[in-house]
Amino acid sequence: EKNMAETNPEHSFIVLANRLPVDRCEDTWQAAPGGLVSALAPMVRAERGAWLGWTGGFDETIPPFEFDQMSLVPVPLTEAEHRTYYEGFSNGVLWPLYHDLIVTPQYHRTWWRAYEAINSRFAQAAVRSAAFGATIWVHDYHLQLVPHMIRLLRPDVRIGFFNHIPFPPVELFGQLPWRREVVEGLLGADVIGFQRNSDAENFRAAVRKFAVDADAPPPLIEAFPISIDTEAIRQAADSEAVARTATQIRRDLGDPDILMLGIDRLDYTKGIPHRLRAFDELLDDDLLSPQTTNFLQVAVPSREGIAAYQDLRDEVERLVGRINGRFATLGRGIVQYSHHSYSFEDTVALYLAADVLVVSSLRDGMNLVAKEFVTARRNRGGALVLSEFAGAADELEQATIVNPHDISGLKTGMHQAASLDTVQARERIAAMAATVEDHDVHHWAQRFLTALQPSAPLGPAMGKS
Ligand code: G6P
């Protein structure tokens, strides 16, 4: 891996994530959208730090490069490694295991070996870039072995790890044939952050049950609920162009009385079939009228090489077709479904166009869509139906909280949200928007990095479960 030879070893702040914060666009790079990038990029810039991650391309050796005053260090993957480390172990084993086994993980040993090898590649790249005493922040389930691997090579650095997805109950986690390696991999960090208190609790239980080296100094294990760039959402929501797009979206749908919205990566954790079934029954029961109601489901393509994702796509498309077959009339569709991604501005326009956002995740680390929706609508009212299994439910108390497995309860929640009186709707949205505003993504990053400084006191935690 001689491309790393050019790396500047003097970076005192390093971010490691599966993906770099850029997308390839023909011959150039452009900033990848998302709150994580907007929270961490300013810090990487200010500290003249580096971001290490995969480019999204296969079998290519790209030397470190500068982008937007950040040093980006590509970590290469071959197509075979993408299949085994990314689609296989990360998204065919860890993703379903950490999301309550909604689909069954395949515990292939070859995938595990690829996961170890790629984690080691990331750890070595970090070590080569890190100045003495540097701070290294490792992100997410793809890289759980990295903290320990770095620790063995570099006792001088501070290592933080943040898990963006849930951490499962110990009874489920115990299925993993490499549970001890994963726990000890994470224990190499000084601070291990999770979304919810329950995730941190689950991890502590896994440490008690599976870690062998009980004498090592215990890291700080805490909840640090992630958030969004509220300023960016507000700016977009207040722009005239976005308002025009929102009006156009509603007009194109025939100006319905009630527009319900779902917007998710097309992932089996999101409970998309559940909300469509509930919607179908609400029409069937005459609680919602097909003449005046629409459901707009945006499903952003994701992990399309994995069979469970292909099956889900078929199921969602079947359900959409069924509802439209039953309730649509010539010239009036009921469910609008699109399987592609939207720009940031168009996404905010969708939030402004909708009356009700339905988040029916079966399990979700946080769910930033819920936080974005209430922020975009902070003085416009609207209603949020939110699964209790999404991390956001700990903070967004004024949402209509539902159990998506309980189809009757989900129906009641969706119906209530659609019939909420406007004054109450405004108050609730405003209260949730204020919560998110006080705890935006910058607050999140600051709080984590403050905890990561030696002997730093912790700021107040959010969330109550
Ligand atoms: C979740 C994970 C992220 C991941 C994202 C998109 O939010 O926590 O680490 O980047 O999904 O998934 P993808 O597989 O496309 O990176």
C-alpha cells in the first residue's frame, strides 16, 4: 500500500469512517451530503486534520489529496473485499444482528477474516497519519476492531469510537461467533459512544459477559445522541426556491387535504411495509379518504447487491401496487413511490410539502429524518408519527409515539396525527424543534470530543431511557 507513503504523519486530529466525506462526480469530487460531514469537516479543517475512508470505487489506488481544506486519505478496497467486508460482514452480519435480527445473519468465517483484514488496513493508515498524542475518532460498526488495533501500535494517542447504529441486547449479541474480539476491539478506545442509554447499557453487559481482559482501564461508555445541522435545514426551509418546490409538489399531487410522507433508505429496518399496510387499512376502514389523502414514499436506493434489500424492494413495490390498484382512480394516484435519492433542497421541500411524517422503524440508531422534519417545520405545524424503536423517540417526546409491530396502534397513531388540531400541532412541532436546536450536531461533536480529552468532565446527557 505505497500510496500511504505520502501521508503527512503530523495530523493531530483524525476521523476514520467507512466512507470519505466526498462523492465522485465524473472527474472531480464533491462534498457528500449529511450532518456528519457538516459537523466534522470544520474540525478537521481547523485542526489541519485528516479524514480516512473508502472512496466508493474498486481496485484503485488514489493517493491522499486535499479537498475543501481537509486532507483526505483513501483506504482502498477491492471488489472482492467490498463483497466480503462491506456487503458481507458489515451489512450481512453486523447490520441485521445490531437491528434485532429482522433478517438472519450469515456467520461466514471468510467474511470475518475480511473484516479483520480491512479493520487492520484502516488502523495502519491511521497510525501512519497520526502525530504524537493525536486524537483519533473512529466511526461506526464497520470499524469496531480498529480502536484496539491502534492502541497496540500507538499508546500515545487518544481514541474515540462512536457507534451510529444500535448496540443489541447481550442475548442477541451473544450469537456472534467473534463477540469477544468485537468487544475487545472496541475496548481499545478511551471513549465509546452510543446513541441511546439503552445501547450503552447493552454494551456494558456485553463487556461484563464476554471481555477477557478485565484489568485494562475501563473506557468511558456513554450515550451521545447524534443530531443534525439545524442551521442548514432552517436556511433551506426559509428559502423561496424550496417553498416554491414544496407548493409544486402538493399541486402535482392534486392538492390533497392530507399528505403523508415516508422518506428512508430502502432498508428492512425502516418498517416501510408496516406503514403501507396501516395506510391501506385506514383507507379500507374509511378513516382516511382516498379522494383527499396521499402517501408519498421516497425510498433511497441502498445496498442493492444484498438479497434482503432486493426482496424488500419487491415487497414494497407489491404493496404500493396493491393500494393503488384498490383505491386509485383514473387521474388520481394514492401512493406515490419513488426509488431514487433527492437533493438536500428537494428533501427539505418534501418536509415542507407534507402534513404528516411517518417514521415506523423496527429498529433505528437515531433517525435523523425525524429531527430534520421538525426543524424544517419549526413554525409551520405538522405531525410526526415516530417509532419507539428509533433513538429519536428518547428526545422527541411530543411526537405520536407508536409500536410499528402493532398494526392497530400504528393505524391509530397515523390517524391521530392526521387529525391533530392545528394549534396543538404547532405547539408540538415547535417544542420538538427547540429540543433539536439546543442539541444540534455541533453540540454532539463538541460533547464527544470534550469527553475524549484527558480527564475532561462530561456535559449533560440527552435522552431519558
Ligand atoms: C447508516 C450507517 C452509516 C451508513 C449509512 C448508509 O446510517 O450508520 O454508517 O453510512 O447507513 O449506508 P451505506 O451502506 O450506503 O454507507
